[in-house]
Amino acid sequence: MLLRFMHIPKTAGSTFRSILSRQYRGKDQFSFSGEVASDTARYKDLSERERRGIELFLGHAPISTGLKEADDARIITFLRDPINRVKSFCQHVSEGKSPYLRVDFHPGAFSLDEFLESGNAELSNLQTKMLINSRDCTSPALLEKMSSSEARNMALANLFGKVSYFGLTEFFDESLIIFSQSLNWSIPVYVSINRREATSLLEFKERNLSRIAELNSIDIDVYNVAKARFMEIIESGDFDKTKLKYFQLMNTFFTLGMIIRSQVKGLRIAPTRHGTSQ
């Protein structure tokens, strides 16, 4: 059956996409960019044979893409603690890694307070938006028509009903075990990528954290319910804790091997267990 990875920004999705690229090596894929019109046009430009050959959809698209084949696929995704997700997004922008924001928020003169008051759609309840929206990842239109409880309930209904399996960035390894068990994957070793610049970390004051929480009140509710469900899964007898320990040991050796290889090539890769800095 077709699979779709619904990539919510700043949830360790870049690391997970690197894992997917190995699991689906040699198989046809279609990647959503987050640009609705161009993504739809690009898909429609494919021949019928090319469309039938696709085995994996991935990238930035909400729960309903508007493309039947993608919407009928099994969906997997990651959620992340909303405060940490927005902090990571702010860090990303401050380093100039979001091209569409470089002009207004230049890395050399980045103001965290100003950015948090900018009204940027990715700062506010993005995970809820992507779990309820159709076609557009960041549009607040549907969210604004609902009460907070209605939006929360719809997001959770879609997460538990339309999404086949979800993981949490804070439990990245455990999530990979769930995916590998459910989808019959080989053990997906990885090295975290797209990491933040350690020399230019933003300082988040209490007022910044309070503002982030205010902007993401629905996401926080959704995440807390999802986390409780996730913890039930990994604490149940069906979750293979032995496989998790074996995987983590194997991934440690894999990471060390990649570090040694990169040093030989004159590169640098920071060792990490979890891909949580994205």
C-alpha cells in the first residue's frame, strides 16, 4: 500500500526523510514542497504510468492534499513538543535558513521579540493546522472558524483516525521502532542532520516562552493527548523494548563510523542519539 510521510516542519523530519530515502531506495517518490499550486501542477504533469509507479509521498502537505492517491495512502508523521518546535523554528530563521524570511529577518539583525510578534503562520498552532487543513499547510482560515476545543478535537480525530502511525520527536528512537515493526522495515539507523549552529544559539527569555505558549495553546493540548497515547503504546507488551536497546547500540556504532568517515573527509558531524534539534 502507498505510504505518505506528512512532514510537519521542525519535527526532525529531515533526519527521518534520510531514513525513508534508504528504505525506499530505487522506488518512485513524489515530494510535496508546501506550494499548493506548483505541487498539484507538477503531479498532474506526470504520466499515468509515472503516477502508478509512485510508492512514497512525502514532504510538506497537510492531512488532506487534494490529490486522491496521496490522500488514500497510509499516513505517518511526527509531532513535537510545541514550545520546542517553535524555538527550533526561531533558531532556524535566525541562522538565515528560511530563504523566504531572510529579507525581513536578516541573520545579522535578528530580533526574537519582533519575530514572535510578526504573525508568521508557522509560529502559531502549525501542527493543528496541518492535522485539519486541506491543501494549504499554514492557512489559519479553518482554525479561525472553530473554537479551540473544536479544532483540538478535529486534530486529534484525524491524528488517531486518518494517520496510521505517528511518532514523537522527543522519542525518536522509540518512534522508529514503532514504524519498523508496523511497516516491516529493516532497522533504520541514522545520523541526525540539519542541526542548529551551536555558536549562535538564541536566548529565550521567560516572556518569549510565554508568548510561544500563548500562540500554541491548541497545539499544546493536542500534543499532550498524543503523548499520553504514545506512552501507552511504548509501555505496552506489544512494544519490543529489546529491539529498541539493540537498535540504539547498533546506531551508536553507526554514528561513530560516520563521524570517523567524515573526519577522514575533513567534515564534522555532531554525535547524537535523537534528531530533536531540527
